Amino acid sequence: MINSKNSNLVSIIIPAYNCEKNILACIESITNQNYVNIEIIVVNDGSSDNTENIVRKAAKSDSRIRLINQTNKGVSAARNCGIHKSKGTYITFVDSDDRLMENALSCMINLYTENPNASLVQGVQNYADSKSITEADKLQLTEVRLPASQLKTVALNRFSYTDNKWGISALMIQSVHGCYGKLYKRDIVAQNQLTFNEELGLGEDLLFYLDYLEYSEVVVITDKPVYFINENISSSTRGLNGNMPRYASLMIYQLAEKRKDGDYDEADICEAIINHIGVAMQSYYTHPEHNKNMLKRCTEFRDFIKQQKLEEVLRHSADVILSKNTSSKKDMLLLKLLSAGRFRTYCFVKCVNRQVRG
């Protein structure tokens, strides 16, 4: 156990909503860490199941666990509440379905000890349906120090960086996005009043990460797995979700605003915009559980683009990416449809492609 009187307190923030099946395993993955100077802040976001009672019972047996109840306001509001209540030198976020890997906290604390000028440290994520942790175990673990500006580029469009750019391994690239698997300095968060956008239900963690990087200089990444993601079919980005188009449009507006920031490459912003309209397609318009026929869905998608005034930003983004001439033939076709404003046909092709993939 790492339990020095001089060790820094780490605040672990868990937003919890109707997670009675997984919340105890999540909490135990944290209480079993060998770094023990921690506070676990569980923000119960108006759960209607047994989540509150499970956390309350766990808190009785471990004084490091704090339960905060609030009416249902969403994951961003729950994380913001945790930030406000936190007292640690460092902050990390864990979703209630997920878990910290063994010795994750001590690993990230050691990165700060070895790199005192770092603004942020982070490890890699393992998904329940992947072999990434097995692959990582076979690696000679490495650490990479990067300027925050370079990391913003990768975070915006990680799917474009499959090579060993800047010495970042594929596992590191996969884990750059999101707010988890990272140990933030609380003073950077507090001094710059960084919060999660409570209007968003998609991409809010990416925006928080990008905002934090705005006030960072050096980021240290290790390819040691520190975070386990328990993806399930009911998650907001995998199941049928009628709210996802609206969430995607809000996120696209946020990304379009970042085009005005000289720190971002316009092509990366445009790639991120196209990726997010793709999430709306996957989670709603092309989803196999959608009860409308294909033509009605495609008309609905076209009308949604026009109603949300997304036509100009999507056409511009497609033009920028097309000018790079680096996309596959299939992606080039889809981009040309967007560029021409043929949104109904774009949706139809996406629907057919998904049916072919099964």
C-alpha cells in the first residue's frame, strides 16, 4: 500500500444513474487500489433503482467514499457537482459501468513524480470487447512526453492517426479521447473554471479534455492500461437513441466554433464534425431497431440537417476533407454527397452500408 503522509489526495468522481448492477464493482476497483490517499465522490444523479442504497452501504464500510444525491440532471451536471465538492490535488473520472485497472492511480501518480513539469498524465483504456489489455501486457511499456498542442490534434481526430505519429503507439491513440484514464491537476481545473457542458449528451468529455489542454503545456502518456471500459448495447452511442441527432448537432456547433481558434487545424476540426454526424447516423437514422422505413428515415435526416442549420457547416467540412484527397473511395463518395447537399442520398447509402455489414 502507498500511504505516505505526504502523498497527494486524489479525488475520484463517479457519476451514477441506475447502475445497481455495476456500481459496486466500480467502487471496489478504486478502494482496492494500492494508492490509498483518495476520496471517492459518487454523485447519484436521481437513480430510481437500488444504486443509492448500494453506495450508502459501501460508504459505511469505507470512510473515503462520499455519496452525494441530486435530482436527475445528466452526467455532465453530476461530474460538475463532483468537481465542486472535490478536495484533492488531482482529479480523475470513472463512469459507473467501468473500473480502474490494478495500480492505476499509483502508476499515474508516479508519472507526475517523474515528470514534475507535466500538466496532465494519462494511461490507456481497455474495452470489454477488445484484446487491447492482452496486447499491452506484451509490450515493453513506454512513456511519451508531448506538447499539449499536438495532443489536441490527435484528440480531435484520433481515427486519422493510426501510424506512430510523434512516437504515440496505437493503444495510446485509441485512448486519447474522453475524460477518463487521466489524472488532472485540480488547480488547473479550478483556476480556469473548467466544467462539462451540461447541454451536451455527446462529446462533452472530449470538449472538457480539449479545454483542459488549452491551459496545459506538457502531457505524459504511458501505454499501461489504467482504465477498463465496460461497453454495453444499452449505452447512449450504441443503442437506438432518438436524442442523439440533437446532441450531435450541439456538438457540431461547438466544434465549428473551435475553427476560429488558431491552435486547431481546420482539417482536423472538419474530420471531427463529419465523425459526429456519423454518430447521429449510427445511433438513430441507420440503426437496425429504427421503426421507420428507409426512405422516411432519409427524408427525416435531410429535414433535420436543414432545421438545425447544419447544411453549410457539413458541406464546408466535406469540401475541406475532399481537398486533402486522402479518403478511401467509399468515403469519397459519401463526402461528395455531403458536399453537394444531397443529404437524403447520403443517408440512404449509409443505411445500405449498415445493412450489408449486418
